[in-house]
Amino acid sequence: MSTTSTDSMDQESSGSPKDKPDHHECLRILSLVLDDEATPQEKEIFKKHLENCMPYFEIYSVDKTIRELIRKNCSDKKLSDKMKNDIRMRVFNMAE
């Protein structure tokens, strides 16, 4: 029986607890992975979590697409810090 909740890694019987990525840790690592700033260890933690957690895979896919669109269409535009923060807050609030 497969699980699709964000607790899917916690419900597995194999592996030690420290092998099971924490959802909050994966969310923290998400931005690092998308910005190509994650360490190899963080990338591996995130990859393992994505393999077993469909909601995080969807979050990753959406965030990656948004970032690619922004880079493609807005890289030559100057935004105020306030505008950047407003966009970040809106994206973050929608992800909750």
C-alpha cells in the first residue's frame, strides 16, 4: 500500500529515523536546491524525500517552473526590495 501524504517517509518501516528526511528540513533545502546552492548532502536528502513524497515533488515542480519563468522573463528588470518581498510572501503564503 502506498501513501501520498507528506508523512509518507515517517510511515515507512525500513530505515532508521535519521534516514527519514524531516519535512521542515526539506522545505528549507528546497530553495537551496532550486538556487543550486545546496550541498551534495542536502541534495541527497531532498532527492530521497521527493522520491517518496508526492506533495513535495509537486511543490518542487511548481517552484522550479516559477523560477525558470521569472529568470526567463524578468532577468533584465529591476524590482524594488519591497516588490521582491511582496512576491516572496505571496508565493510562500500560497504554498502553505
